[in-house]
Amino acid sequence: MNLGPHDVMVAIHTVGICGSDVHYYTHGGIGSFRLNEPMVLGHEASGTVVEVGSDVENFVAGDRVCMEPGVPDLSSRASKLGRYNVDLSVVFWATPPVHGVLTPLIAHPAAFTYKLPSSVSFAEGAMVEPFAIGLQAAARARIVPGDVAAVIGCGPIGIMTAIAALAGGCSRVYVSDFSPEKLAIAGRYQGIYPVNAADGRFQSSILIETEGWGADIAFEASGNPNAFGAIFDIVRPGGAVVLVGLPVQPVTFNVSIRAGPQDFGCRAW
């Protein structure tokens, strides 16, 4: 493991287990990414700087940090447009063939390493990366203060997306899932309203609460292929749909507008 002049060496302390890690471990891949050889997992990480490169000035040994797992080509068109997260040549931890950080030490560019305040634990530091996904989803939704949002999927990313949507200005956020345990966690947050998807009430709940209009924003955060087909049934005309989850197989969409007044105990439109 070579430490470049612009790198820091980090002793890993905490690594989160992402849904993608689970897919790689249990299925050998996710989406179009397939494992062809053994790979170290883990991309949500925090730790302590133990060594710095010769040209690094803003870190010293002992700094507590978290790291951005994707390192782009800074000369790429995406990077020059300020969209380095979609750089096609990004090197991303625990994405074949790049190894992850379930390992004692890792060398990483200082430019993609961030100091943790003393009030932030290593566990919270490891959660910065997945929370950034929720923040990006909320930012892409272009939330208007008072918007109503619906989130399909109540795993860590779904809950973080819901929290970010509230922080971005949504007045309330409805989340759906089949897991009562996950829904119970989401229900602890003021402004988040959990709905069990097992009884098929999510669409009707959204329409009742919005008087037949639909949610201003719908976030798909489950990655379940069955969830994509009905997402346009819960969003209002002219609303926003943000795809956060990564389906494990191709999905289809029905973008037709809901037809006519429907009997959900709400005002016709």
C-alpha cells in the first residue's frame, strides 16, 4: 500500500455494511456489477490518520476522519462540470474490481477525506456516506417548503432520504415498507409517517392525505423491481420522482397519469 504525496494513511475504526455489500456477499453482484474474483467489502468508513503524504498540509496524525469512497478523475468532463460523482472512470471502494475498506489500513486522497468534529462518533462518521445519498436525493428533488414526500423503502437509505427531505423543507414524509421493525424506527422521527406496504394502503394513504392530488415528490429507495411500476401512482401531476434504489434487474414504468376521480374517500380532481 503506497502513500502518495497527496494521500493520508488511515487506520480504519468503523465500517458500515451497505445493502450493496450484502448483495455482493450473497449473490455475487448487484445490478450490472458482477464479481469475477474475491473482493474486500466495505465503503462506509471512519478512522484515524496515522501518516500523511509529503504535500498534505491540512491533516496530521491523530485526526479522526471519514472518507468519500469514490475518487474521480479530476480532469474528466464530469469533474469540470462539478458533477464528479457521475464521473464514468470513478474508482469506488468495494465495486468490482476495486477492494473495499474492511481492512486495517487504507491510503486515500486527502482531498476526499474529512475531519470529524469531536462530538461525532466513529459510528456516526461511517454513516456520513450513506446520509450523503439522502441529501443528494433531496437536493435533486428541488424541494419547495411545505412539499409532501413519499418514500418507498424504509431501510437505512430510505430513512436517511426521509430525514433529508424534512431538513430540505418538506412538511411531512410518508414511508412504506414490509418490515414492521424498520417502520417502527422511521416512526420515531417527527414528521415521518410509516405505512405498512403489506396491506396495500400506501397509494390510498397518500391520496387521502393529499385530497386526491398525490405527493409532490416520490423517492424510490428500496431497489425492489416491483416498486418501480407503481411509483407514478403516488406522485401528483407535475411532481418529481427521484430514483435512489438500485434494482437488481431491469424495471418497467407506467408513466400514464392516474385516470379520473378515484374512490379513496377524498376530493375528486
